[in-house]
Amino acid sequence: MRALVASARDHLAGEYDHLLFSYHGLPERHLRKTDPTSKHCLKQAECCSVPSPAHKTCYRAQVLAATDAFVKAAQIPEGKYSAAFQSRLGRDAWMRPFTATVLQQLAVQGKRRILVMCPAFVSDCLETLEEIGIRGRALFREAGGQHLELIPCLNDHPLWIETLEKWCTG
């Protein structure tokens, strides 16, 4: 988390109305399939907020916990951030809220300058650069937003490289 916060610090120091965490989405059936209790994930309202052994294998619960850890470490005020999910394929029901929908809603709510980061990606790729940096920016502007800044992924940030080295040398 230290590397992720450090990599975003300069962007967070500027003026912005909202920080959107955009995570890679999954079909909802994957969340249900990995629920060891078969009774928790997507079976009750606010399932990620209700403690459960299912959180150990639930991608959605883990990314929301990562978001919470980031905002705590970076001291992002409550109400100034949210999380959404991108990259849907096929006809299955996918995790919500969708990033594209949230970008439009933020603009309609009067958020003019937003930051978007994609913490599930360690390096920038088509899903960050094109899906968010180009198409997402266009959606946001069409809905009335003025400035969308895509915070780069960790890529080759020195603290991320240091973390990788520690993992490799154990």
C-alpha cells in the first residue's frame, strides 16, 4: 500500500472534486462461486460490509478493503472518493457500479475535476489508458465534467520495484 499511496501522492496534492477507484470487474457468478459459505456474497444487501468468512475469497470485498486502506493511508476525506468496476464482456451480470456510469453520475452531480486510479492494475495497459484515459474521459466530459486525470498505475515506481525485489529475494 505504501508504494501505491506514494505513486499517487503528487496527483492527490492538486485540486480535485472526487477520486474514483476503478477496478477490473468480474461476472457476479464468479463472486458467488468463490463464496465458501454459499450464503453470503451477493445474497444479502451490503454483503461486503457484513463480516463473513467469505471475505477471504471475495474479490469485491478485498478491493473495497484495499480502497479503505488507501484512503486511510492517504487521508482522503469521507465522501470524496468511491469505487467502481470496469471491463465488462459478454452477457453475464457483472459487478456494479460500472465505472462508465459512475463517471457520468459524477459529472451530473457537479464534480468538475476528478482523479481516477486503477489499483487492480500494476502497469498501465489498454484497460487503463484507453478504457479510462480516453473513453472514460470522453464520457465524463460529455456529461458535463471538465477534467479527468488518470493517475498512472505503479508501473516502474521505485517503491513498487523495491517491493517486487523483496518478494523475489524473500
